[in-house]
Amino acid sequence: MESTIDFDNLERPILLQFYADWCAPCKMLSGVLDHIEGDIRENVDFVRVNIDHDRELKDEFFVRSVPTMILLNKSGDIYWRQTGVVPPQEIMKHVHQVE
């Protein structure tokens, strides 16, 4: 499903959240993202990627631990990458700055 995204031809920047259902920190981060999802989607596209179901994307972005967020600019280049739980202000700072 998500692996059909053409990362070389994005209409908007995109935030990828890599997670797993069995990962406790992932659930914490998902709660943070749920709270600010509306604000995120005003600026970028937002896609949640379950690493147990979409191994292609996990491998393409060299995700070795979860939770990991990767923010891509419109050119498909990595603008910001973060592993672990971060406060919503940190996420929104990068979401507002990416082009």
C-alpha cells in the first residue's frame, strides 16, 4: 500500500512514521501524533508505516529501530530523521520548516 508512493515525485513533503504494534514507545509516539495530526496534515502528507507489514519501505529507508520518523521534502530528500519519542513541539518545528 504505502510502498506505491513515488518518493521522487512528491506533491507535498511527507512525514513517515515507522512503528510496530508490539512496540511500547511506538504507542506513546502514536498518541503524540494523534493529538497533532490535524496540524501535521495542514503542512505535509502523513503516512504511518507498520514495519511488520511493509518491509520494503523499512529497508528502503534503513529503519533499524522503532519508532522512527522520517520527514521528506518535495524532492524526496530526507529533511529530518528522528528515532524515539519526541515532544510535539519538536515535530511541528520541522513540519513547519520543510519545503
